[in-house]
Amino acid sequence: MAENLLRTWEVCLNNTDLDGIISLYAEDAVLWGTFSDIFCDTPELIRKYFEVLFYKKNLKVKFGASNLRSFGEAAIYSGEYEFSYENEKLIIFPARFSFVFYKDNNEIYKIIDHHSSLIPDSCSR
């Protein structure tokens, strides 16, 4: 089920499980991450993104409002989440996301596209 993949991603990130989170992405997946200006379009770049991200002390993610839409073998999950980590004090980053999941040949959902960006400051809206 597609929503289970998102929950697994959350658990992997909150436990800094590098191999676990990488295993959720398809071989040809792309990632445009919250904390990097590099478009990750290879498994090596996706791994590097999470390796660097996991250096953050007590990194956590918490999901907020979201919307799941299924289209046969594909599903799109979009919404809000909040990243936090410690850097002398707790730092919180509200962000928005979209994940595109697709069932592989084994009928297992994999992430094929992931975009995430910080939510603009409410003063600039």
C-alpha cells in the first residue's frame, strides 16, 4: 500500500537508517531535496544526500496534512512535513513534499520521484 511506504520512509529518516531509506527509492528515482541545491538523479547522489542529511544531530520528520491519490500502478502523495534537528538549540523547518510511487515488477511500491522544499515564510505570502 502506498501510504505504508510513506510511513516507512518516516521511520527510516527518524532512525537515521541510511540503507533502509535508500531501499525505498527505485534505481531510476530522482530527488530534489529540501536541504540541497543538487538534483539527485542517480542512486549514488540520493545516497550522498541522505548521508549528509543524517549528520544533523537528532534529525526528525513529522508529517502534517497530506493527500494521497492513486492511479493504477502509480500513486502521488503530497502535503506538509516538518524537519527538526539540534544545532545548539532545536531548529525546525516546515516543508512541503510530493512523492510519486510506482509498483515495481514485484508489485512493491518504490519512490520514483521526490520533491521537497521549505515552506516560504508567512510574511512573504
